[in-house]
Amino acid sequence: MKIKDKKIVFALTSSFYTFKNTISEMEKIIKQKGNVIPIMSIDAYTTNTKFGNAIDFINKIENITNRKIIYDEREAEEEEGDILVICPCSGNHIAKLASSIYDTSVLSSVKLHLRNNKPVLLGIATKDGLSTNAENIGKLLNSKNIFFIPFAQDNPITKPTSLAFSPKYIIESIEYALEYKQIQPLLL
């Protein structure tokens, strides 16, 4: 299934080091005529880091999508798409999702999509994926309508428990998830 004319709710959480590549892939989705509705967690929306200033990311995303970013929980729960993509999906959001805690704009959107049997695609980016969050990732791997962008250890030497999605698989993962299938291989 192609992404042309699909309504893709695209959410970013606070794994800031992935934003540049994620936004680049978001541009490719739009070039393929996907309809992107941007959401950001409040941390992603307001935090400046060494990877960039929040306002610069906001302006870039709003410019390429031609839409205002949703960061309010109530607004996010009203914006349903054909699919919800959370990329990057931080360890905090992974843990909350695995525990059915829906207290951010991104997680409110998850609640809406899962309630309506829509696919949710996760691009995990977390320092604790092979430690404290491994159990949560395992739980989500066995959850209905939750799919993953292929991922690998981020840097096994200096960050041995860190996991991160591969940006080059975002679009293909969306296409698979729209058919309720997990792209393979999952582990790179």
C-alpha cells in the first residue's frame, strides 16, 4: 500500500538527536503526496538542545507540512489518521504506552488510534532499550496494531543499552503498517 493520499499523523517525542533525519523523511512522505499532520510532545515542542532549537524544528515542520503542530492533549485526541507514526519514540513514551498511560499529546493520539483499530508505528530511540525499557518494548511487540520501524543498537561501544530506529525504513515501515504487517527484519 502506498502512502499517497494517506492521512499520516506524525508525532515526535524528545529524542532530539534523531530530529534532523526524521524531518528529512517527513519531507519525503509529503513529496510522495502523503498528508502529514504533525504532533509534538510538549518537551519536544519547547526544549532547546545541542541538536537544535525548538523553534527552528517547529518552523521547519510547519513549513514542510503547511500545518500548525499539535501539542495539546485534547487537540491530539481529535486528529485521527490512517496511521499514527511516533518517530522518534522516547523511552519515556515507550514505558508509558506499555503501561497504558495516556498523559501527553502523543499518547492521547495513540489512545484514539488504537481505540479505532488504526495502526501505530513506533520509531524507538532510547538509551535504555536493552536495560530497563526492554520489558516495555517486548510488551509492545506483542500488542495489537502496534508496529516498529527496524532498529539496532545505537552505539554498542559507548552506549551499550541504547536502541534507535533506522530512518531509511520509515516510509517502507509505514506502508507495511498500513496493511497491518510488521516490516522484516525488525532487528538490524
